[in-house]
Amino acid sequence: MREITHLPNHIAFIMDGNGRWAQQQGLPRLEGHRAGIENTHSIISHLNKLGIKYVTLYSFSTENWSRPKEEISGLLSILSESIEKESLELHKHGVKLRHLGRLERLPQHLKQAIKRALKLTKNNNGMTLSLAFDYGGRLEILDAVRDIIAKGIPAQEIDEKLFSNYLYTAGLPDVDLVIRTGSELRLSNFLLWQSAYSEYYFTKVLWPDFNTKELEKALIAYSKRRRRFGGL
């Protein structure tokens, strides 16, 4: 950790590779999702110890509904169990949970688990951990536009600050570092507005194998970059 000169304030993760990890192990895809969630616990715990203030996880996208129904059902059940299990532990460590996305299409058990976790942790002032369930960046922007129009806000009053207040992430700072595991080199409709000036770190390591040593590689790479935000 001595090589890390400064840490990001807000890290967002695209946790890719659970299914491929399971296939490599000769296991069903759902076992890869279970392994991925176990790894998430370890990564969040480590980031909390480092004092990272904001973390956002791409847990289930609007596009994920196109997967086989059996996999979707199993994945959402695993996520529900995980939230129920982990929220008490997170609460003990002062972590505040937020949900990004829509709740309407989620199954009742997951919807209730999210609502209970949000209520339990709402007054915590440690790390803010945002869980993106049924989330899509384009949908988020469209929802913000619809809300602004519905409120009758004049066009000349709309600026970036006002627009940001109508996003799912209202009140959260923009993302400093986006980490994507599993070889792919794209954002996949994740935090399109909030990551406009983010640094990106892509790795071939599959999410269940992305341990704290791999995380530190990403943080070291980030600390070596000079962020100019369009300036010199």
C-alpha cells in the first residue's frame, strides 16, 4: 500500500465474470454468482478499512432481464439472501446502503429486503454503499428528464447541478474510479452521467478471483494517474 499516494473518494464496480468462473470450475452458473457475492463482502470490508467513502456496485442491470428465467430467479434469490444477511453486519460498521434503479420489476422478497436494509442503515455516516438493482444509465437519464418536465422547470433553469439532483444518485459525488473485471472493455450502460470524468481500470481477472491484492493493483494504478478534467 506504500505505492498508493492518494485514494479515490468514489469507486464503482462492474463485477463481471461470475458465470465464466463457474464454468471454469465445472460448476453451475449460480455457484459463480454465490462466489461473486462472497468476494464482494471481502472487497467492501477492505475498502471500508481504507476509509473509502463511496462505493457503488452494478448488481443487476436492466439488460440482465434478457437472461434465462431460471438464472434470473436464482440470482435474485441469492441477492435477496445476501442483503438480509449482510445488512446487519454493514450496519454494525456504520455503512449506509442506497438503492439505485427501479424497484417495481423486482420480486417482492428482494424489494422488501432492500427496503429493510435502507431503513436500518439510513442514519449511518460511514461508507455509502450503493446497490444498482434493475439499473440502466440511459433509463436513469430518461427518468430524470421526465421528472424535470413533470415539475414544469423552465429550460433556462436547467444546468448540470440541477440535472444531477434528479438522477438516482442525487447527493452522491461523481465517480472517481470505475473498475471492471472479466476482460470486457466497456461501460455497459453503467453510471453514464456520473462517470464522465472517471478513471477506468479494466482487468482480465474474473470477479470471484478479484481479491484484495488485485484491488490494490487498481488503486496503485489510479494513484499514478493525473486527473486534468479537460484541462492541461
